[in-house]
Amino acid sequence: MAGEPQDDCLFCKIVAGSIPATIVRETETTVAFRDINPQAPTHVLVIPKAHHKDAAALAAAAPELAADVLRETQAVADEEKLESYRIVFNTGSGAGQTVWHAHAHVLGGRGLNWPPG
């Protein structure tokens, strides 16, 4: 069920504290932690504590929580002293989503060319 922790979800386990992560910020509704395979000098994931399979499902079911995630991306960028940065939500396997728990990537600290990929 949307919003409920999933036993087989890596990010739900990070939220529960059963899998370690390098947490950089935590609020009542979100957790931000360093990506274990960084694609830029700063690569932090911001996730909702409630489980939603992807950004589209999160926005549809809990728009206030989606806004919390976006607000936290700015807070991460501020703490990391990023003058410019990219926020990425991968939605679906064809877009590179590998963990089926909504999450935003905050990438910065180097030039980020367009188009990506």
C-alpha cells in the first residue's frame, strides 16, 4: 500500500535505520543521504520517509510530501554550498530508476552539460 514501509525496499530500510547511510539531513517527513555511487562531487538523495514507488506516484498520492522533498533539495544545496545544481527524479526502469522508492538526486560541484546521459 502506498505510504507504508515495504520489507523489500532498500530506502525503507534506510529510513528504519536497519541499513546504514551517510545521512546529511533529516526532517519529520524526509531523509537526505549521500549516494554510494556518486555521479558528481555532490550527489545526495532526498527521499520521503513514506514509501511511494516513484515521483509520479508520490505527486499523485501526497503532493505536500512531494513539496517537502523538493524543499529539502534546496536545503541540501544550501548546506553543500552549491551555486548551481541539478535535481533528477528517475521514473521507470527506462529512465534509470533502480530503487522503487521515490527519490530526488541532488547533483552538483561540477559542470552538468545538457542533454544528460
